[in-house]
Amino acid sequence: MRAEQLRAARLAAGLTQQQAAKRLGISQAYLALLEHGLRPVTASLSLKITKLFRLGPTTLPLETGRVDSWNSASIAAALASLGYPGFRHLRRRARSNPAVVVLAGITAQDVEVRVIEALPWVMIRYSDLDWDWLIRESKLRDVQNRLGFLVTLARQVAEKHGEAAVAVCLRHVETALEHARLAREDTLCQASLSDAERQWLRQARPKDARHWNLLTDLDSESLPYAA
């Protein structure tokens, strides 16, 4: 959570620094330091702030500790908690920051297609997520092509639905990722593809998948929420 977000949330809640600090269990002086960016907001304090000010999940901690261990089931449960309609039947878990959920999805080597299909929805629904953090973390894991491709699909759906502001935001993200696009071939979280499947996808993949050097036949028109 950034300092300006914290101050804006407190003001929106109609609380003075003294009132907010008391409810958060910290001193007013410490809260002032947080609001001026002179101290980092810890993960535990971020959870308290999110609950107190009734903030959205994009203000939740950006935790990467176990992100590499998530699988299709855990990612699907996280998507359900974020409100994804396709998984509303699943038992929900404590909400995670949408940026963390996306990172978990694109980092996994083998994920169910229906889980991957949900990630552009997250990008549209939570377009105010911390893109700088997500781009940086995706580069560290060499999965920026996967992210770039899914952002492209999200932007296309947003344009189709007339969500101009979201589409503009996603276009900026695309541009940032374009400069970091990798030349090597990759799958869209489908490492178990056979050689025959890979060969077929090299010929049949959509132009956007080809642009991002991914072996996938996914396109924005085939997403369940694209209509």
C-alpha cells in the first residue's frame, strides 16, 4: 500500500489521524510517518487497514513467498474470492491481492485452461492493481510474455465492452511489456504439451499468441465473458 493510498483511504473514511491510529493499534506519530512514506506498511498492518477502511483487494499485501507453489485449485479458489463468476460455486478463501493471483497464474507451469481464461477478467475488474510490481515480478521469473499476452486479451475485451478507461490503462501496460518481450518460445502455462501439440500450435496459434511467442490457441473471442 502506497502512502498516498493510505491517507486518501483515511480521509474517505472520515477519520482523523488520531482516530485511525487508535483503531489500528498504533501511535498517531507512526501513522503520520506511514502517510508520508517514511515507514513501510507491513503486511499485517495492511490487512488491518484494508478491513478498517473497507478497501478493495488491490490494497492487500503483495506477498510472493509461496506464489510459486500455487496450483490450479488454489488459483481457482483465489479467483472465486475475487468474484470471478466462473468459479462462484467454489469454496472461497481469504482474498489475495489480484496482482498476486495473476502472478501465481502466469508463473505456474501447468494450469487448467479455465483458470488461465479467468486472468484477463481479473485485469479488467481490478485494472487499478499495482502494475509496476506485477511487471517487475514477471520479469524476474521470465514470464513477461505470458503477462503481455493476457493483458492484450484483457484490453481487447475491455474495448469490446466499451470500457475505455480500462482499455487505455491496459494499453499502457502492453507498451511497457512490449519493450521487455522475450524472443524465446514459451507455452501459456502448459508445459506438459506434447511435441505434436506444440508443432500444431506453431502453425495454428492466433497472431497475438505468435507476437508474444506463446504456444496457445487462446484468443479474446473464446473467453467465457467476452460476449
